[in-house]
Amino acid sequence: MDLDHEATKAKLEMLRTEHRDLDEVIGRLHDKAPFDQLQLQRLKKRKLVLKDQIIRLESQMLPDIIA
């Protein structure tokens, strides 16, 4: 189980890094005029997918709380 936890932490860090990188790319793309709207939409969609994956993994890492 500990290996599983470490693998999840590593994947989470990888996803956070990619999310941060996409944020920078989107910012640079926005600064350049004119910019490719389709490319921007794809990047933003990928960023949202990453955010969803990050949230899912974070929730898996939290211990279950029995109410």
C-alpha cells in the first residue's frame, strides 16, 4: 500500500507540473497577438482535465472519514 501511495504522490506532482506549465504557455499565447483561438481552447481544455485528475488523486490520498 505504501508503494501505491508513493506512486500516487509522484503522479500528482507530475500532473501539477504539467498544469503549471500549461498555465505559462496559455499566458504567453495570450500575450502574442494574434493568437490561435483553437490552440488556446485545446490548451485550456487539457488544463481542466489535469485539474480534475489532480483533485481526484488528492481526494484518494485523504484518509476516509467516517461520519
